[in-house]
Amino acid sequence: MRMKRKDLKELHLKTPTELTELLKKTEQEFIKAGLELRMGKIKNWRLPATKRHEIAQIKSIARQKEAK
């Protein structure tokens, strides 16, 4: 499931260091979800794509904060 509007607003309020920590955590979840999908352990086959989308959103917000 995509991030909701409330979640995106919360991301915009985070500091750059909090965003990098969240990015690392989300990337680890993405890797884990991909492995579990290949092994057949998870039923939600959209989870890796959702995590990839979240990573892109976090990176975009971090880049916007850098530009300011």
C-alpha cells in the first residue's frame, strides 16, 4: 500500500539525519522482502515494489531539504 498523505507530511517534518536513518531501515526491509518473496515466504508479492516506492519518496524529500 502506498504511503498516505499523513505519512508524507510526517516525512517532510523530519530532519535530514532522521531521513537517512529511515532510508537505511527501509532499504533493509526492501532487501528482506525481495529475498522472502523469492523463497516463497511472503504472500504479499507487492511488498518489494511498495518499499521501492517508499525509498524513492524518502530520497526525493531528502534531496528537497538539501536544496533549501
